[in-house]
Amino acid sequence: MADIPVYIVVNLAITDAEKYRVYEKGFFGLLKKHGGSFITYDDNPVHLEGLEPREDRMIIFSFPSEQAAKDWYADADYQALSEHRRAGTKLEFLTLVHGLPPRT
């Protein structure tokens, strides 16, 4: 069976733009290293339903498989870089969502 793509959905508030910028500068190279693709971000998401609206920045990117996403997250270079994100943001969530398998 072919690998099923996965999506990473993130919600965070930037609290220190300088520290977050260091993270952003290194992020895309590490995303590419693990076969990831950036989809979008939005600083003004629109809350349609539910108890707690998500504010601030929403980010979505993808990987070709769950293993690729786990390898990206566990990468020592990413973990070192993510310290800048941790220092420069208030993270609400960083969640892996499985895509649907190809239809036959």
C-alpha cells in the first residue's frame, strides 16, 4: 500500500518576532529535507463554529507519509531550530492529521 500523505496544522501567537524570524529562516530547508511541502498560513483565520475560536497564525504543511513527518519532527537540527519558535511564540497546537488513502 502506498504511503498516505499527512498534514501538520499549527496554531500559534508570535510573541517575539525576532526569535520567530530565526525559526522561519531555517524552517523551509528542513521541511524540504524531509519531503515536506508548505501549503499556507493565515494571520486572520475566520472562526465559523465551536467553543474557542483560533486566533493568531494558522499554518498548514504536508509530508508524503507519517514517517516523513515524524522524521522531520525528530530531526536534531529541527529540534534545535524549534527552540527559537518555542521562545518566540505561544503555541496552541501542532497536530498531525492523516490524509485519505487514494481511491481505487
